[in-house]
Amino acid sequence: MITVKCFARYRALLGFADLELPLAPTLGDLLKDARFEALPKDALLAVNQSFADQATPLADGDEVALMPPVSGG
């Protein structure tokens, strides 16, 4: 199983804060699930608290984080 955590406005956008999903081979495969259809293309992705891209392989028990881009000055 994979745990997916949504942060900030993505909680309301996707309709959940935490979600358990079956293992997928890569982060990109996981994000093909219809529940992520509204996820913006510029979302920041992390696996086990390290930034990742859609080619990142997943393993049972991984934690995926979905975060909006940050800006500041």
C-alpha cells in the first residue's frame, strides 16, 4: 500500500488529506488514478520526504506527498 498525503489547497481540490492506495510501479503510474485528475501539472511531488518526479519508482509502504508550488520573496 502507498499512503498519499495532500497539503494546503490540494486537500480541498482532490477531496482528501490522506489516502491509502495499492502499490503502483512508479509515481506517474499512481497519479494516473482518476482521483488525481484535478492535480495541477506544476504540483510538487515527494516520496518519503524527498522531492521526486513521475519516473520515481515506488515500494510498498512509501509515503507520497502532493504539495502546491511555493513562492516568496
